[in-house]
Amino acid sequence: MGAVVEKPSQDQGETRPAPASQSKRRDARFPLVVLALAVALLVTLTLAVTIGPVAIAPLTVWQIAVSRLTGLASGEWSAAHENIVWLIRLPRVFLAALVGAGLAVVGVAMQAAVRNPLADPYILGISSGASLAAVLVILLGLFKFFGIYSLSVAAFFGSVMAFVIVLTLAQHRGTLSPVRLILVGVALSYVLSAGTSFIIFRADDAEGIRSVLFWLQGSVAGAKWSYLTIPSVAVLIGTTYLVLQARPLNALIAGEETAISLGVNTNRFRRMLMVVAAMITGVMVALAGAVGFVGLMMPHTVRLFVGSDHRRVLPVSLLAGAIFLVWVDVLARTIVQPEEMPLGVITGFIGGPFFIWLMRQRRDALGGGRS
Amino acid sequence: MTLHVEKVTWRVEEQAILRDVAVDVAAGELVGVLGPNGSGKSSLLRCIYRALKPDAGYIALDGDNVWDLDAKEAARRTATVLQETPGEFEFVVWEMVLMGRTPHKSMFARENAEDHDLVESALGQVGMLPFAERSFATLSGGEKQRVLIARALAQQARFLILDEPTNHLDVRYQLEILDLVRGLQVTTFTALHDLNLAATYCDRLYIMSEGEIVAAGTPEDVFQPALLRKVFGVEAEVQVHPRTGKLHIVFLPAHAAAPSATASNEAPASAVLVGES
């Protein structure tokens, strides 16, 4: 239970300025943390490209990238290496980074919006809506008129549909209560998942079922440069908006009425958060399937290290989410070579135990104190 | 800062939780609102800090209707101390108090030295500066309450709303918190549970019952045994305490309430009354 501490007398407090300067020191140290993570992300991106059936030196990765971008060729590499780096691995690694970053940031926003630490980007039924749409495309061949993009387009619309239904049903007397959002989201997810399961069990297309299951667990295989524009824009706009709203986000997790009394229009703000979160999540799910766990675990892991202030949690989650999912994808494509594992299998196997270990290390945090 | 509440009515599914409530708080006053559980105290406060929109009536701060102000402006005028805590999310004390600056900052503004100075002096004022780096969740009830008051101070509002600030606190901290609030010299409207604390600290009182104001005035005006019997359902004897010069209400247990029994200073009934939330 909550620790009861000794109470200092009133007058003791006035003469000790140390704690305040400590606070400022932590603020001063924060840019270094971000810089270190940015460097780690750069190293991660580079190393991830070098790893694969054909090993490629880190320097060559950079040379190929520079030569492709600026036309200034220097060094020697084969055309095959260039194709592997530029056409296959780099887009894939970038997509993994974007999806990891986006889901981690949305996880932060969603947990604040519904003030519940168990919330994740999929709480509004977004992944189950996308999944049902994906199953309709893969197994029943619907929406073929979108050509090679039919899966992504259908998945995106599936997630938007689910989101709109949840938001509409959760409205009550003009307000969106967190509890109603969660309950409606969970209920709709069950309905949509039932639909997905029904179609899978009725199907006799074994190859199709396999690709459905693969998609449901998430994958960035087959990424192309052209896939990256939309998620980059979504992550950039979404994250910028959220960082600018860091103060209201803090107020919101401090309590609904606290936020109101601090001048936050909680109804309007929550609705805006939902739209931003749904936009990013919809894009991510459309491109990479429903990668689980990142959006739930990353925000918590980050909070254990930097506290709950969103000015720190958001940028750190962005970078940490990107780094994490790139390495997850490296494992996904190497541990059972030449087969691939879905990302969700790796995030579950590695992330789950890691998260529990982390939580037990820091027993005082995450509900260990009085609430 | 003055508060003017006129004919405020708020209904839930046709049932009036607040009915024609009128309240006035003059600049610098410490005014309390009392009433049994469910009498509408908290709903009234929530209407004032805009968590509830009344169905009818008018609430003005310094003459301006609170619903005509934008959310940030309303929050610059009114600071609220509630019993809400961040639950599963961890904040250190410094961050909790810094939140008080929220209504003063635009989206793009960063915290500057002035904000940090305000936080520091607010923490100093409530004696919590040594706790600045402590996790809020690990504090005791009294310490949490002091931090929340510091947040209200950092908010620099000239009107303070408190919702049962002494709830769940040990006696010593009940007195300490109210002494602190009294000493702030800020216009304050507070819901209270404990009649004796209200009599000791408040300039004026409103008594609520079933959504209506049933009595208003100084503690001497409102604390009449007949009213206490009617509103709170207790037999009580009201005395002037010889040392404080303030009213002292002694609750009489049913077996002692017979006319022959003399008032006892041990008042078990009061524990029941204030112990509930």
C-alpha cells in the first residue's frame, strides 16, 4: 500500500531550494536523451539494412544511399547489392521504423484520451475493422477494383468505419466518456472479429487463410518507397499536433475534472485526439497489418524511465517505438530463414516477458503507489 | 473576485439535482457549503467550475457569465482543488504543480523562469518544497492535498473552489489545510462535511438539502438545533466554545438525546457523520 512518510514541519520547506534546481537539471538533460536515441535510431537503421541472407557492410549501405540520393558515387558495389539495399531493405526498414513510431505515439495519445493504461491504438476497434476488410479482400476477393492497393485501401476504410461507429455509439448527451469509448470499442471489436473468424472458417483456400493470419499479425515485407509517403506525413502531422498539446494531455491524465478546471475543453480535445489517433493507426494498419503490443508497451516502458510528462513521453516514444520495431522486423525475417515470421509473434514473445520484467523491477511505479 | 449564482437548476432525467440555487461570495470571503451526502454540494461546485452546464440559471465571476468565457479564461479566474488523482499515471510533485500554469500558456509557449518561480513559491507556501521530486502517488493524503492547493496557487486564480478538502485527513491535517486556505486571503467557496470545521473557519455558510439552499448566513445564523435536526437528522447542542469563541456543535447520540441527558463532549455521532464520503 502507499508509503506513509514522515511529515516535515511547514517552515522546513522554505529554506531548501535544492529540489527545484534538480527539476531544472532533469529538463536540461532531456535533449541529450533525445539526441542519444536519435543516434541509436540511425545506427539501428544502418545495421538493420546490413542484416539478411546477403550480408552488406554498413559503409556500403551509406555509400549506396548517398549515391542514390545525390548521384555522387564513391566505392564499389554490385548492382545486386544496390538493388537489395535500395529497393528491398531500406524501404522495409523505414516502414518498420514509421509503423513502430506511429503506433507508440498513438498508444500514448490513446492512453491519455481514455485515461486508461491498458488502452492501445486498437481500442476503438480500428484493427478489427481493418482485419475484417482485409479478410474480405484476401479470401472473398472484394474491392479488387483498387488493384494492387486493394488490401491497403480496404483496410484503411475498414478502420475508419469501425472508428466512426464507435465514436457515434459512444456519444451520450453530447459527451464522450472514456468508459463508454472503451466498452463500445471492445464490444465492436468482438463483433468484427467474429465476422473475420466466420469468413476464415468458411474458407477453403489454405494459402489465402495463411496470408490472412500473417496479415492479422502484422508484417512490413514487400515495402516499397512509394508506400512511405503517406505514413511519414501521418506520423509527422500527428506527432506535431500531440507534442503541441502536451500540456492538455498532462492535465487530462491528471483527471477529467482537473483538466476542465485547468481550462481544457475535454470533450473537444478528446474528440480531436481520437481523430488524430484513428488517422495514424488506420494508415499503419493499412500498410503493415495489426502489429500488436508496440502501442501498448512502448508508452509504459518510456514512462518508467522519463515519467508521465508528455513533453518527454511523446518524443521518446516516437524514437523508441521506431528502434524497437526495426529490430523486431530484423528478427522476423532472420530467425526462420528463408521463411518470415509475422511481427506480432515476435513482439508478443519478446515484448511481453520484457515488459513484465521491467514492471517488476520498478514495483513502485505502475499502480504500486496509492491511487 | 466575486461569485454570483442565480437560480441555478440542473436536472438528470427530469429529476432536479439542483433547484433554484442562489449563492453569493464577496471578494476575500471564505464561504462554505454544507449538506448531507447527495444534497447537491458537489454538483453546485461542478457547475461553477464548468464541469456541468446548468439547465437554467446564471453563474457569474466578477459579473461575467462563466459560460461566456472561454475555457482557458475561466480557468485563469478559478482554481479548483478536487479529490482527483492521476491514478495509474506517475507524476512527480513538481510536475503536478506546474500543471497549474496550463491555462496561462499558449500551445507554442514553453515554461519560463517565471513559471518555475511560481511553482517554487507555491510549493514553499504549502511547505512541500522538499517533496518537489517525490512521486505524487507516494504522498500521504494531507501531503497530496497540500500539493493540489499549491497547484491552485500556481494557477494564480483569484477565486478558489475546494471540494471537501479535509476529507479522509487526520484531524491535524484538517486544521492545517483550512488554516492554510484561510491564510491565503483568496476568495474561496468550499464544500465541507464537518460542521465544526465550517463553524470555525468560514465567514458565511450555505446549507443544502435535496438540491436546495435551505439556510444561509453566518455560522451563528444557520447552526440552529432545529435546522440540524431537519437537514442532517441529528440531535445536536450548539455552544460557543470558551477558548475559540467559535460555535461548537455537539452531536447527541440517540440514547443521550432525551431532554434529561446533559451534553457530552465525547460525540460518537459526529464520527459517523464526517467519516462517510
